[in-house]
Amino acid sequence: MTFGHPTFQIAGKTFGVLEEYKGELGIALKVGKLVQGVFLKDPRFFLTPYAGKHGWVTLRVHAAQLNWEEIRDLLDGSYLLASEKKLRERGKRSAQPSTRPDFPNGSNRKSG
């Protein structure tokens, strides 16, 4: 929970929030600045207060019948956006060559 709202996070980064804003229940998620405008043309979505400038939109829960497959896909995308930096960092670390030598017998220490 952050700011009194159920919040979903990966590695300390938020990717989904169930929130009530001005009496309206919504699911806030990150879609990115590049495609945010597409979502905002759909009346089911509005610019998430405070986080909207960072590429967030909120899906109005009661605007139409919920499509749970769509919500899952939106949350999956938000998860990937939120974890993107961590995944890139992890990829860089795993791409670096190991400093430990590998020996034919499977051990990593020199025999003397």
C-alpha cells in the first residue's frame, strides 16, 4: 500500500495502483508517454493525477464492462515498463565476462 492505495510493484517500482479519485474507482498503470495519447482518446481512460506526466493513465472501473484479458495485458505492459531499467542492468551484468577461470574438471580453483 502506498498513499492508502493497493499498489503493485517490482523491485520498488510501481506498475499498478487501485485508487479512487474524485469518487471514481480506477486502475492506474504506466503505458509510457509515446502511446499515452491513444489511451486518452478512449473515454474509459483519464490522465492519472500526479503520475500522468510520467506516462500513466487510469482505467475507469465503472465506465464499461471490464475486459480482464485487456487489464492483464495492460498490467503486463506496465510491469515491463517498470522493470525495464532493472532488466537492462541485469542483462549488462550477465553479459560481462566472468573473472573466474573455468577448468576442465569443473572446479574454479587452480590445482597446485
